[in-house]
Amino acid sequence: MALHNINYFHWHLTEDQGWRIEIKKYPKLTEVGSYRKETITAPGSGKFDGTPVSGYYTQEDAKEIVAYAAERFITVIPEIDMPGHMQTAVSLYANVSCFPQKEAPMNISSPVCPGKESALEFCKNVYDEIFRLFPSEYVHLGADEVSKKNWEKCSDRQKRMKVNNLKTEEELQSWFIHQMEQYFNENGKRLIGWDEILQGGVSPTATVMWWQSYEKEVVKKSIAQGNSVILCPNYDFYLDYSEIGQSTRLICESVSLLDSLNESQSKQILGVQGNIWGEFIPSRERMHYMAFPRLLAIAETGWSQAANYNWKSFQRRMTGQFNRLDALGIDYCMADLEGFCNTNTFIGETKVNVISPDPDVVIHYTDDGTEPTEKSAVYTTPISIRDSASFAFRAYRPNGKSSKVFHASYKK
Ligand code: ACM
């Protein structure tokens, strides 16, 4: 991160599925809440892998990470996600949710009850310890994807709405966020929230983190209201999403929306962020593979003038960065081979054309259905064919690192 001038580490520490930071006042959060029996195999699949998961960071671990980051000029922004995604907490402590909640760690987005003083007290007590651990001025409240089903049935929440003249569940959510923001401010902190904090009204001092790509008005609306914004639209900036080599291009091009902002509006964009959710990332190597080189494209957008975004120029420089990543032992995703489709059709005669944007690779290929290796034929110039054929290509870097296999069939 430091090598590429990435200067904030936003650390999402809690979810329905697990609580990952020690809170001394509420020891069950990690003693019980950092363990789960199994994990869903893919979002929405309904299938579970049968493998237990556990683990959390002690407060000493967190301090060590904050200090390690600070030495590299990186500020750690902690997030305890609320009022939703609190299943772990609400199942372990009484009077935090509307109704007693049991187990069911896959009960996604179970919220705290904004109607109960005991729930607000719980949230503030948790943040008291977080504020002491993390010197960052910015702190992230979360506030995404709040399920409001329980709120609709709860008498405490009804009382709260009546007293405060709140008409909708969105306004109640907004009321909770304002309460927490006030508490943040009293403690010298500034609040960041996911873009759902716009629902029901948000104070102009909060920073909005745009994550829902499909909510296209977030940036415009936030800026008009005077809010600062951080950009991480999920389709392009979520590094746990499928690693398509071309997505460095999407990252560079997605921020072209900033072209239309004037100078003062541009100042309301605080930066960009790449999000990587660890749930389906089983190892450090896999994390590296998902994050690189896309993280370099994110750094590029963060540190370039909007008028200067140029993916072609980035791509040329990116392959130079591969040598550095090799030296650092980072298992990045190599550049995709280009110039062909999976299935190609032709009449008469055609040429099989393969291009790598990385000038340091050697491309090996086969046409007999076997997987290419470093012993296979080397591709140097376009191959002429007169009959149907199928090719498999693989690029090799000078250190032996190889790309995935690219298939191209040519049908006459
Ligand atoms: C999010 O990805 N739910 C912020």
C-alpha cells in the first residue's frame, strides 16, 4: 500500500458472520462471536462448506497494526458496522435488538434497535474502546443494508418515532446515524458511512462512501448537499469480485464522472478505495492475486488529475510494475492475452493473432488440445491457418510465473 501511495486502510471489523476485534466490556463478542460452524460457499447459494472459522484481533494486535501502518504513513480507519449487520452482537447481548435473537449467524443484516436506550448505550460503549485504539480522525459507522423488518413490529421503535416525529423507517435509521455522529464528534471523530446514510437525510458533516454502483445519483446528491464522498462503486472497485484482466481499464474509466465536476465540487471527493471482503478469500496468496494489479489502477485514479486518466498509458506503466511485484513476491494476476475471441469464424484463410500488453512475456501455445507449457511452441508472429483449429495460449514471465490458459477456436 505504501509503495503505491495508498494512505488509508479502512478496516471492516464486524459482520453478521463474525466479530473480529476484542471489546473488553463485551468479551462474548470475540469469545463466542468470532467463531462460526461453517461458511456459505457462495453468496446466495444456500450451501455451506462444513468448515469452522474462528479468529479475532486483540486490542494489542490492533495497536501493533496501527503503529506498523503509521510508520508507513498509513492511517487505519476502523469500522464497526451498525445499525445493521449486527447479528453476532445482537445474538450475544440482551436488549440490543428489538426482540431476542438467537444464533443463526447467516441471518444477514440483523440490526440493533434504535428505540432502546440500552442498544444506543451498547453501540457507544463499543465505540468508546474503538476510539481509544484508533487515533484516526475519520471513523466508519457502516450503516449499509439495514434490514428493517424487526423495526416495523417493535413498540420501542414506535415510541422513538412518535417522540421524534419520524415518519418512516429510513428516518429512524437516519435518527440513529445522527445520534452516533454526535457521539463521534463529541469524541473528536468524523463519521464516514456507506451510501445508505443518505436515506432519510444525512448531516452535511458526514462523509458518504459510494459503494452501490447502481445508485447512480449518490455522488451528485452528496455533493449538492455539501457532503464529502469517497468512491468505491462495487462493480469496478470491489477486489473480491472476479479478476478480469481488463478491469484495470474499468477502474480508470469509471472515475471519468469526475470530469464534470468544477473545482470546488472536486474538493468534496476525498478519494477512492478498493474493497476486498475476506469471506471467500482463503489465503494471503489469493488475496494478492485478487488485489493486484487492480489496486495499482485504484492508486492511479486516486493520484491523477481527472483530465489525465488514460488507461493505455497506465497499462504500459503497469507492466513495468510487475517486475517490482515479482521482487516483492506478490502473486498478482497477469495481463490478459488479447487479439482473439474464444470462438472465431472465418472463410478461406485467416491469421491467428495474439497480443500481450506485457512486453516481458513469452507466449507459448499448443494446437493439439494439451495445456501449453514452457516447452510448447513459442508464438512470435501471426499464424496462418486454412482449416478449423483450436489453440491454447499461455504467457510466461522471465521468472517462470505463468498466466492462466486462454483458448481460441477457429471455425471454417
Ligand atoms: C457493502 O459492500 N455492503 C458495503
